[in-house]
Amino acid sequence: MARPGDSKTDSSTRTSNDLGGPRMTIRRYQRSDLDAVSRVCLLTAAAGGDATGAFVDDELMPEIWARPYLAIEPEWAWVVAGDDGAVSGYILAAPDTRGFVERYRAEWLPRLSARYTRAEPALTPDDRMRELGFTPERMLVPEVDEYPAHLHIDLLPHLQGRGLGRQLIDTLEHALGDAGVPGLHLSLDPANTGALAFYRRLGFGELESSTVDEPLLGKKLPL
Ligand SMILES: CC(C)(COP(=O)(O)OP(=O)(O)OC[C@H]1O[C@@H](n2cnc3c(N)ncnc32)[C@H](O)[C@@H]1OP(=O)(O)O)[C@@H](O)C(=O)NCCC(=O)NCCS
């Protein structure tokens, strides 16, 4: 598969100040962004709001929802940075969810298992969240072959509503299209009604296996 950036029309860096406020740049993820991305993840992980203190360990959310992507697919991550260099948003993706699940199991699970104990049965909210981290096969949704890529996108509150989310999705879609990926999908917390409205506005539709409790959205990409 082509990597993002192989194309001559790569659109990985853009700036946005059309709605006022500080000028922000969308650029590729660099290793030095790891802590900032982890922080944004924690601050947006409770249905779009701050998840600080929601679990026994504040590292749990980034360990499941952000760092595996940065470790396994760093070339498929972009961040939003201010002129001072501060990173306040990102989009992370796995272009091939099946391949990602295999690598997650082989490369990420050993790290997660060294850090966290698996509770069987998973009774508490902490147990259940950890269980998601221990079961990457949950990502193999029935529509995965039609919509092979999946994504996570998060912006801190001061960057929301300025068109940056749309630009991040656009950046990812262009890179996926260049790499010949036919579709992308995502799941989200049903309580996150703002994100649901955002994705719908950007042309994502509910997939067949979507349920009220576990919404699953997808979008085909022009090839
Ligand atoms: C969801 C999120 C990524 C959207 O990014 P954003 O930069 O705020 O959205 P944009 O400003 O790019 O909006 C793009 C379009 O979606 C619409 N939209 C965005 N949020 C909306 C909302 N809450 N309700 C209705 N429409 C919304 C905008 O009106 C805009 O439409 P337009 O371009 O036709 O005018 C961002 O708000 C965010 O990170 N929220 C917190 C974390 C989160 O929920 N992440 C998603 C987890 S699944």
C-alpha cells in the first residue's frame, strides 16, 4: 500500500485562521508529539469531554485509543499545532483495520498486558474499558472489507467549531484515496451527539451493523 506523502498531491500541511483566533497548522505527527496527543486524548475521551479521573489510571484512555496508532501507524497521524508549537488536536487512522488488528495483537498487547491486569469477568467500568484494550478483534466490524480504514479524531474545546475537524478528515480522506483505500469507518459513543452531527455533515452514514448503543458510521472514498 502507498504511504501518505508518496503522492505528489499530498496535502498534509494546511493552515487555518479563516474563522479568527490563533493560526493553526495541520502537519504530520512527529514522535515528540506523543505526550501532547495523549493529553488531548484524555481531555476529550468522555463522549467528547474531559475524562480526567474517570478511570483509576488517566493513562488508560491514551493507551487504548491513541498510542497504539502512534506506535503502529505513525505515518497515518496528523496533528493540529499552533504557532507556538503546542499540539491541541489530531486525527489518527489505521488504513487497513485487519492488518492493524494483527499488529496490535502482536506488538501492542504485550505492552498493555505488562501494564494492566485483565479482569475476567469485567465487572467495573475500569475492567470493561481495559477489556476493550485487550480485545483488538472488536475492531473487525462486519463491514470492515468494504470500509477498511478506521479513524479517531479529537480537538481541544478552543479549537472546535472552526472548520479544523473538516480539514483533518479531508487530509485523511485524500491520503487514503491516494493509497487506494475504498472506504473508512468509525464507531463512537452514542452520548456524543455533537460528533454524530459532525460526521453526518461530512457525508458519513450509518452502516448496517450500527446500533443505537454502538453507532458505526462509514463513508466510501472515490477511487
Ligand atoms: C467532533 C469534532 C472532531 C468536530 O470538529 P470541529 O472542528 O469542531 O468541526 P468543524 O468546525 O470542522 O465542523 C464541520 C461541519 O460539521 C458541523 N458540526 C460540527 N460539530 C457539530 C455539532 N456539534 N452539531 C452540528 N453540526 C456540527 C459544522 O457545522 C460544520 O458544518 P459546515 O462545514 O457545513 O459549516 C470536534 O468538535 C471534537 O474534537 N470534539 C471533541 C472530541 C470528539 O467528540 N471527537 C470525536 C469522537 S468520535
